[in-house]
Amino acid sequence: MQLTHLTIADYKRMPWKNGGGMTTEIMSEPGNGAFDWRVSIAEVAQSGPFSDFTDYDRTIMLLDGAGFTLEFEQRPAQRLSHSFEPFRFDGGWRTQCTLIGGPVRDFNLMARKGTEAVLEVLRLVPGAGPMRPARITLLHLFHGQITACARDLNPGDTLRVDGATEPLELNLHRPSLAALIRIGGAA
């Protein structure tokens, strides 16, 4: 089993593909140029179009702010006004984002079509059971404090676990909120 523990200082900020904002990339694979998958946080200051990510599936969820509405040519609009509720859509769909009441921050998982990648939200309390691993398991902590695989995670930290074959034990120091991302199916 291989562990990678990242903190906020390890992430990189970059301009959006369409030039309309900034993204903080938490992690991506393979990491150079085109990626198979990427996890990031975007700061959206104004309404506008989303970048075209044809050949990718996207999962997005509101972190902070009043929310936004995504309008698609291919399907009905989707309003995201509740934090920590993931919404998945095709990255190639022409998408217009309209802010509801000012700037927002959102959490994103993008995966090349054919790459199994699932984002779940964990609302954890002390005594929570173990976490089922995948080929690659990412745990990103939003609130609280967790010890996983002997690594203490603070808000903003991400733990990547590769090759786990047993359930991952979580020790919670207080109620916590995290994103669990499983890539590549069961370990």
C-alpha cells in the first residue's frame, strides 16, 4: 500500500481552460497535460460558460456561497444551492453557469470517459466504521479532524491510498466532513 498525504501548500493554482477564473488542483493523474482524472476546487466570481471537457465525465458540488444554476443544451437546467451534494454530468455538454447570489467555491472531479471514478460525501462521527478502498482512494477533509492510515488529516488535507486490500480504518477526533473519491473500482 502506498500513501500520499497532501496539504494546502502542495496544491497548484492555475487559470481555467477558458480564462474565466482560477482552479486549485488538488491532484491529477497522470499529472502532465491531458489527465485521466483530476480533483480540484474552483473559485467562481462571475457567471459564464464552463470550459469544454469533451471525453470527460464531471462531478461538481457546491462548497461555499449561495449556489449556481447550470444550463445545458442537452438536458434541463440543474440548480446547485445546497453544499456538499455532488452532481454528475458530461464534460462535453455546452454548459452555462449562472451564479445565484455572488461568488462560490465548488469541488470538482473530472475523469476521462471509461475511467471509473465516484465522488461521495462522508458525514462522519466518532465510532464510524472502516472505509471500503478502491484501486486509488482519495480522502479530502473539509471540516473536522481524521486520522487515516496513521496520517493526521486537517481541514484542506488530502490522503491518497494506492493498493489497499483491506478496509481503511478512520479515527475521528470530532465530527468531520470529507469527500471520498474511489478511482478504478474495488481494490
